[in-house]
Amino acid sequence: MKRRLAGWVVLAALAASPVWAQSARLIPGTGTELPRLVTKAGKTYKLGKKPYPAGTRDQWIAEGKVLAKTPAGILPTGKKLKGAADNRSYMPPIGDQGYEGSCVHWAGTYYTKTANMKRNDPSINVNAASNQCSPRFTYNLTNAGEDSGGYGHEPFEVFMRYGVASLAQKPYDDEQFVTLPVAADFVEGLHRRSTNYVWLWDWAPDAGQIAELKAWLDDGRIAACGVNAETSFDAWGPGDAPWVGDTGTTLNDINHMVTVCGYGEGYYLVANSWDTSFGSNGYIVVDSDYFENYFSDVIYPVEGTYEPATDYAKLTVRHGTRSDIQELEITANGETVWNHSPLPKDMPIGDPSGVFVEDTRDNLDVAIDLTQVAWGEANVVTARVRDAVSAMNGTVTVFAVTYDGVEYDSPSVPVPVTYNTDATAGVRLYQSTDTNVCFTSYGASVNEGSGLYEVTVYKTQASGDVGGQIVLSGTATEGADYTVSSTNFTMNGATTSATFTVTLIDDEEEELSETIVMTLANVTGGIVQAPDVFTLTLNPSDLTGGSIVISQYTETDTGTSPKGIEIWNASASPVTFDGGANLLDVKVGMNGGAPASVVQVDSGTLAAGDVMVIGTPDMSPDVEEAFSFNGNDSIAVELGGVVQDVIGTPGVDPGSAWEGNGVSTANQNIQLKLGITFGEPNGWTDPSERFEFVAVGSDLTGFGEPPGGFSDLPPVLAPIGSQFAITNQNLSFVVSAEDAVDNDSIVLSAGGLPAGAVFAAVTNAGTVSNTFVWNNVGPVGTYTVTFTATDKDGSDSEEVVITIGDGTEPIAIVFQGFEGSPADTWTITDIDPNLVSSSTGTGDTPANQRVRTGSYSWQPGQGEYTTESMELGEVDISQWSDVVLTLHLSATTTEI
């Protein structure tokens, strides 16, 4: 990180507002109204922070509801405190909570959540409403429809469950505190989920807790905290000494939530949500002794990743008392993926485990992130809802799962929700069978005039006709720099690829690299997917850069490490390092100085296309070096005294870093763009010309992996499906696999073969097939055979169920259902009447529970199947939570 002077005069830095002579006026609260502070600016603000009973934090930590300290691996270890931090650059603009007691959510959601996301991802623009976390989302979700303030933990519980919508999605309009967020608000905010949160202290912190808060602030982060906002709080002005409030304050006096975002010798820097007219442009400087003795409930989130949620479930429960729904569990393929109370527990009044505030708004409408699910070929997602309070009944009206871009609705809704009874809704979904069309990689790099280059378009299904064209653009000139064999393509039936030949022309002009950009267009018969743009970079024929390339670089965003580079051998031959012509020498130019050697490699071999990491010990590098470079220091890589590649511009100090288009040499992990395969020995001023942002500098994602595109993919096994035969018949079917992307050698094999069945392993490049043969099949039963296709990039497999029937009796499916009373009727609709042999039943087992049974039968021939839908009609379920339909299969049935 860029070195800077440590001195900071906080009052001078903040001073920009006039000093007011008036004092604020506090209006005490009542049993139904929050206390209010009439400020010197002529505004009235409700004080909405509710105090916790003593011991709440300790109880919740003991129950595992919250963390007591920052998890290992987030803050740098063994670091001396800096003594000062100012993290306003991570903060969104000062906000205004208006005439609402929503301070908990402005401090926790708008400031703390937004700023800590910015700290984790410097590319986030916190001045844009689309990146500012909405206090309206979290306040309205937890306030039971009343402007009654809140407890400090509430927004952080919401972040763990659902993430949080942005202000662009859920704007904050004053006094609109009743309307609940809708499913679209949840979906937009799912990628902002936190993994947990830390309740660092509630009252009277010890020295270790104070040091941890300062370390948190040193690391560029902020935290929410509670304060007693009595009249002198609003009277503070930018010319005053650090604020000291009422020293008679107790935990029960805490009435307002603010945000601590910096500290220095003798003070803490705190942001408020009363517009910029408060304090100094919305901030107040608090005396450090007062802060550490009289500020409460320091809370901050533990952030997750910010990947958009493409897979999620939406659930709507209509219920007159939505807070009665206190258990919600989502399972996928039998594994629990989400299990929480839909709403966070409130303060533990008389119950250390917490209670729920009654909420009579008639709707529980949420979305749940399913990104973490391990999907298979066929998937079942289930929602289990329980009403734990005897108040009134409800109904699950919506349960839908969005997966692979397709929304699947549950056929079981509406489902009644009754007191102390599980209501379950399920969705069955399959992987998409759509035909997707894309290039086989995002791009490549070739030398000008090097001959021919083939570009391939790929479709994912070996069936159906697909056509389209490519649109040409880029800086290279068609006819002068290159020609293309065609711009139209057709892939019929089993054909899964189409190839374009690019002829590369050397125009003998001295010029920089040029690009040919190909974009898929007018595609019919398929769905365009990424990569839908292919960029071919033409390197000039008089290229002087080397083939030993800096392919990745990181300069830490916290502390002094990690720092390092990744070296890539972009040539077609291995490089064996030695002390002469192949001496690898890494040089660093500090603060605009000439590069000087810091590490040399004179032994070992770097294979063609492989990489080596040189860096600080915490990177687990191939070559360990305690780098101390910063974002304004250049780096040069030489091989045998010849410059191969450079970071920045040697001899130039850019200030804090070289920057461009969101890419920076300070505090970032950046990687070489796809298609660039040569060094730049003269350096550059804009890193975005060659590099792209990966993560913050402490995140080592991508290091140790050679640059590449879409080519390293495993083979694809053609779908086989279940098989059926009658005993003593012969059964055979073809199994095939293809690697249409990189044409690797494929091994096709089978495991679990029944006695007498034959399938020999075969090997071939690109495509491979063999025939499964089982003569005189038997005995009767079900057999599972696993077919696997494997190449150097991975494998694809399918478990095939083979069912052998005896051919003498029909396959029977028996159905059974429970009805609410003997007066109910049982009907089955939407099935083939030719298959129904009985639809009546008798008997009560147990009492007051009608059991109706019936069956239908069907004798399949080899390869035949049927799909039937059963619906229950005219069944009174008012007394019961659900109706159970159980299908009992005979031993010879293949599947439902």
C-alpha cells in the first residue's frame, strides 16, 4: 500500500459547517411513542435504539447466535495498531432518517453494510443508489408495521438470511414504514448476504475489545454502535473539543444508533443519520474515554462474496399474524440449505432465547439464495413452514424455484398452514435441455501474418438445427489485416460445432496490437450464452516484448502482505533457468527510482504454458520473497538481462498507483487479460490496457492458475436414460461421449455390470462410443450400471437403471390417500382411464381418518414409458394440514 504521513488534524479536516448557538431539546418518550430530539437545525428526530437487558450479548454468544470477535483470517495478525484511521472514503454520502425511529437501520444497513462491502470490493461505487444498502428494506421487514425503533442486531440478522436490497430497488421515502418488501426486493439483494456478524461489546469493553475495534478500523472497516443522544449531542459543532456526553449514562439510557468510522489520539470519528446539518457535515468527533465507557453495542457484519444469485426460491405465506411463522426450512435433494426463523428474534424479554414481536401484516413474502446447492440431473427442492403460535391459520400461496434461468412453480400450492403443524411444498426440476450456443473461448492472441487461425462456435445439444452469423468489429481492418472464410454458420442435427478460418495478413506497418472482435448474432434454434464475443488479438510482427509475462499481480489492501507476482511462460517451449542467458531477475523501482534486483531464479524449469508465483510467504509461493513494493513502485522482469515485461513505468512515480477503468496497482489483485501472450518491456501508465480486476489485494483468487479460456472442459456423455427388458430377452444400447471443445482423448468405461453383460472400455480422441450388450437378461430385478467418460480435464457419468420384468403380470401402482371425514369423496382426474382398474377404497384407519386406496396397471413393452398426473378432487381438508398421496411401486416398476 502507498506510504502516507500519519498525522491528521481531525477538526480542521471536518470543519465546514457553521457553529450554531442554539441547543437541542429532548422530548421524553411514552409507552407508545419514542423519545424525540428537536435539533438546533429546527428538525425533530426520533431516537429509535432500544436498549438490551444486561446479559443479552453473553447469552446469545453462548447459544451460537452471534460471534464475540472477528473470525481468524479477516484481520492481519501480529500488527501494531496504526494509531489513527479515517474510513470516510468507504462510506456512502451522509443520510437523513427523517421523522422515523430508523436509526438502527441507517447505522447498520446504510452505513455499516455498504461501507464494509466497499472495503471488500473497492470497485463498488458507494455514491450510486444501486450500491447503497437500503434501511427501508431492513426496517420495514422487522418493525411489525410500526415506527417503533429497533434493536441493534436486527439488520445484521436480515443480512445473514436474505442479504439486503439497494436504495435504488427499495428507496427510503420518509414515513413509509408499513409496506413490506416484495419478492423482487429480496431477489435483487440476495448477493449482498453476510455470513455472520460480530457483537464486539455491549457495555464497558475491556482493553482487548477496544484494541480489536481499532484494528477493525485500521483495516478500513466501520461498525454500528449505540449512544445516549441527549441534548449536548446535537449541540456539538466543528470548532468544539471532542464531545463528552452525560457521564451518568447507563445501558438503559442508550437511545440512538450511529456509526464509528475512524479514530485518533483521544477521539473517535462517528457518522450520524441526521443529514449534513448535524455536527460537522454529518459527523461528530467523540472523546475516546467517553466512547469507550458510554457507547454500547458495537456490531459489524462478516461479509461473504457478492456473486449474483442465479438460483433461488420464492415463498409467499398469507397469514393474518405473519410473526406466528417461526420456522422455515428449505431443503434441496434431501440436504438442508436454509433453516431460520423468517423474522429475527427480538429482545429477550423474560426469555434468554428471545421473543418475536407480534406482526399482523398479512403477508410473508421472501426469496432464499440457492446458489450453494449441489445440483444434479434431477432435483427436488422443498419448503417446510410451521406456525408455532396458536393464533390463526394461513396458506402457502407461492413456492417457486428459479434454476438455470427457468422458474419452476410448485404443483402442491396452495398448502394450508395450521397451528403447530408442518406445511410442505415441493418443486421438482431438471437441468436445462435448451440448446445453448457460444464460442469455445473468450479470445486468443496470435502474431500478425502467422497464417491461419480457426475460431469455433459450439452448441450444447447434439440434436436440432442451429444457424446464425458472426458480426465483425475491432481495431483490425478486414482485407488489410485479415480475411474470414465466412460469417454465417449452420449446425444440423448431431453436428455440435462450426468453424471459421481467419487468414492473418502481415501489412509490414509498424503498429501496436490490433483486435478482431467477433459477436454472435441472429441465432436461430438455440439460445446465445457467454462467451458470445470472441476477441482475437493480433500482435505486431516487430514485437519486442518477451514470452516471460507477468500474468497476475497483487498489492495488499491490508497490512504489509500478501504482495507478489505470477510469472507465465507464454512460449511453446520450457524455460530452464540458469545463471546466464536464462537468469530470471525480478527488479523493483521504488518511488520512481530505477529498478533494482530483489530476487533472482537460477535453477528449475518452467514448462510451456505454466506459471510460477513469486511473493510473500502467506501466498505459498514457488519462490518466496518478502516484497515491500507499493502501488506506486514499478516492477521489471528480465531473462538473461533482457527485459521481458514491466508493471507500471520505470523512473516514474504516479503518486499512489497506476490506475485506469477501475484497475489499480494499489490494494488490488489484477490478472492479465485473455488473449495477451507477450510482455510489455516499455511499461504502461494505464493497467487496464493489459490487466483486469480480480479481487482486493488480500484475496489471492487465481494465483497459480495459468491464463486460459473456455477450452479445458471435460467430455460430455450423451444421455442414456433408464432401460427395460423382459427376462430371457436380449438388451443392447449405444453409449457415446464427445469432447467437441478441445478434442481430447476420451476413455469410455462402465462399472457395476450385471452378470453376463458386456461393455469393454474404449479410448478415442474427440468422440468415442461402444455398445452395451446383455443377452438372455435376468433374473428379474433392478440393476444399476454407471457409465463414465474421462479425459484430462475431468469426467462425466450417468447411473443407468436397468429393470428386468418377468412378462407375466402387469406392473401395478397403488395409490393411497387420507381424507378429512367419511363424508368426503375421492376422485382422480387427468389420468388415462384405460389404465385405471380401481378408484375406490374402504375403512377408517385410524378413527376419523379415511383411507382410500386404488390402483392402475400397465404392461410396458421394451423402451416404452408413460407419464400420468394424479389430482385429488372434492376433498375437504379444512381439518387437516395436508393430503398425502403415497405411490407404492411393485418390484418391476422402473420409475414414476
